Amino acid sequence: MPLKLFEATVSSFDGVFEKFRSEAAENKANLILFLADKDPATSLSWCPDCVRAEPVIYKKLEASSDDIALLRAYVGDRPTWRNPKHPWRVEPKFKLTGVPTLIRWDNDTVKGRLEDHEAHLENKIETLIEK
């Protein structure tokens, strides 16, 4: 089964997250990837760690034969993300400190996570998927 992809911004997250959660039982793994927005001038993320991690994450997920859902959640531009009151920094479920952050979501809770400094490591991505 192909990778099921959901996309959300801060403003659209709640609705997309509800759909993601409602379909979670159908998948072997449900992942949320918090990413920096793309810079309109370059079409690249303003976050170098995101640029490094995204292709590795997608390669691993697309290579899996299991049903996997991925919710890509874009945190906003750099000033929006740097705000200490950013909704996903203060949200008790997520408590984000950096991007990219890849979260394993099971039974309506965070079951594992890869922070910005490790989200590009293939073996860690595999371990998170297999949990």
C-alpha cells in the first residue's frame, strides 16, 4: 500500500489531525513530521536540518511495504517558529524544540520521536517505524 500523506499548516492542523487520527487504526505506523516552511524565493526549506532529513525519511517510508500514514505539519517561517509561544512548542502533546521532528503516533499519544539532530539517521527512522 502506498504511503498515505496528509499536509497541514498551523492554521489547518486541527482539522487535518482529526482526519489523520480517525484513520490511524488502519495503518501499521502513523507518523507526524514537523517541518519548516519552504522559502518562496528558493522553494527550499529555510531549515538546513529539514533539507537534510526529508529525503532520507521519505526514502525509508516509501520503501516500506507496510501501510504508513505521514502527516507533514509545517511550522511556519523562521520568525513564526522562533516565537517561544508557537502553538506546537507549548502544546503538551508535542512539546517541539526543533525541526524537523518525526513523531510516532499510536493510541492517541506520542510513542517515540526523532529530534532535529537525529531525524536524518536511517537506522533511527527504521527503529521508529518498527516500534
